[in-house]
Amino acid sequence: MNYETRDTFGMYKNTLHNTMHGPGPSLMGANTLIGNDVYNHKEESLGDIKEIMLDIRSGKVSYAVLSFGAFLGMGAKLFAVPWHALTLDTTNKRFILNIEKDRLSGAPGFDKDKWPNMADSTWVKDIDTYYAASTSNNLPS
């Protein structure tokens, strides 16, 4: 699924085809991004965005919660991916995360019924460090 198909208000109807009406792709509704596909630089599907986490104090997006590893919708592991690690691919209407599949499967993740304390400074540092190392080492050449 992609943000154009989830656009119930029609706010991207004329913005993504070289006209200057409405928001996007620089300013987008959070609800339209939930469910968007995420791929890596090798064109491998990494899953989809299940939630977007906002830092209420700063008003900024902190993480996208990515579902990865599901088979027929079961057994998916969730990953909090730093928002800055994702790139919007407006051509294919999806996000790109420059990480290898096996590196993502080894990332700190969690079960949908047991979320981590995302306000814990140690957790934040660990997640940011993991993705900074992962994405900088896996940029396409």
C-alpha cells in the first residue's frame, strides 16, 4: 500500500504530478504514511510502517515502527527505525531503508504486545547507534 491510495482527503491528488497545489511530498499526513511499504537499496521488501512515533515535546517524528518478518501476517517482529534513516521514494511511492535484510532481522526489535520504553535514554542511544552504523555501511555504490 502507498500514500496515494491511502489519501482519503485527496490532498496529494495534484501535488505529485508537477503541480503546486496541496501538501506533499515534503509535508504529508501521518495517517497516509501508515501502511506504506519499506524496501532496501537492493529492491528487497522489508515490510511496512505500522505506526509513527512523535516526540510530543519537540513536535518531531522520532521513529517509524516497521513490521518485518511476517508470514501470512503472523510472527512479525516490530522495529523502531529512526525517522531520519528512511527516505521517501516518490517514484515508487514507498520508503527506502538502506539496510541489509539479515542486519534488520538482527536489529533490536520487540513484540507487538511488549513495547520498549522509547523514552529511556539508553534505548534511544542503542537504536540510533544501531541504525547509524547499519545505514552508513550499506549505502548503494
